[in-house]
Amino acid sequence: KTDADRKTLLTHHYNTRHSNEISRSELHCNMSLPSFQTGSPSSNRKHAGEGRINQQIEIYTAKVGKERKRLEEINSKIIQLELKSLEQQRRVGTDDFNNNRVSKIETEKKSCIDRLTKKLVTLNTKISENKQLRRTIDEMRQER
């Protein structure tokens, strides 16, 4: 996969996770919380207990909101770090790959040059042998 594909996948993953969290939060918020207010003030203790429960609900709702914001910040930092990591891996991987490739090419080049020089040496020796043989053939023809 290319880096662009990886970035797209990470962004899609983050957006999906983020939209799921929003959907859950909307679901929880849309659920109607029971109202503890009653029409009859017959029991002050019951009314005081309902007030405390409503306060606790508000407190926990605020805490949940803070945690959601913190979670969004953490998710965005995770995405940034994953992208940074991918970039570094791409850079390091490319450099290592290129270095290995260049060294392999250099060794192949040297071996080819060595084989070529050996072949040239044998060619030159064969050419000189052929010249010598031609001379001897020419000398023998002249003697006849």
C-alpha cells in the first residue's frame, strides 16, 4: 500500500471511530432522563433526594463531556503519531532499500567488469595466436 492509502485508511478509521462516539453520545443524550419533580410537596426528604440525584446526573454529564473532549484530543494525537511513524518508516525503508539495491548493483557491475576483462584477455590471446598461425601459413605457402 502507498502512504496516501495508509493516510486515507487512518483518517477513515479515526472518522468512523469519532462518528461512532458521537452516535453513542447522541443516543445517551436523547434518552429521556426521568424527572424527579412531583406535583405534591408532601415529602421534603424525597424532594431533597431527587435534587441530589439531579445534581449527580449533571455532574456526571459534565464529566462525560470532558472525557469525550479528552478522548478526541487523544485520538487526534494518535492519528498524528501514526502518520509521523508511517512517514519515518517510509523514509527509512526507502533509504535501506536504495542502499541495498545500489550495493547489489555495484557488486554485479564489478563482477561483470571482471568477466569482461577475462574475456577480453582470452580474445586478445586468440587473436594473437591467429595472427601467428596466419604468418606461418603464409610462410609455408611462399616456400612452395
